[in-house]
Amino acid sequence: MTITVLSKRIRDTLALAPDGMTARELAFALNAEPSAISRSLALMPDTYIDRWTRTATKYAGVHCLAFVPDDCPHP
């Protein structure tokens, strides 16, 4: 699966999850490798980490979609 296809699937899944999802939750929902999800999320300018949640061994970022206007200047 290419990163472009995976990115679209991530966007579609996050659009249905207004509270966001961790990379592990996305991997489970999309039946994909967590490393592929993390790699795709790092390349997607329209997602962001909204907050951090504690797991058994570490903290995980909860990713959400960012609704960026077309005329928004780059940071």
C-alpha cells in the first residue's frame, strides 16, 4: 500500500473520529502496520497531535484532522 493511499484512509478514518485516534488505534482500524501509520502521519500536513494519552509503557499522541483554509499562509 502506498503512502498516498494510506494517507487517504487515515484522513477518512480521522474524519469519523472527532476525538482523534492514536497511531496504534489507527493501525488496528485500518489493518496496517503501526510504523506505516506513524510514517504517513509525519508526512501529512493536515493532521496534528491534539493531546497525549498515557499507555502502559509510554505516552501516545492522539491525532486529529486540522481543517486548514486554502488561503492559510505557511508557518
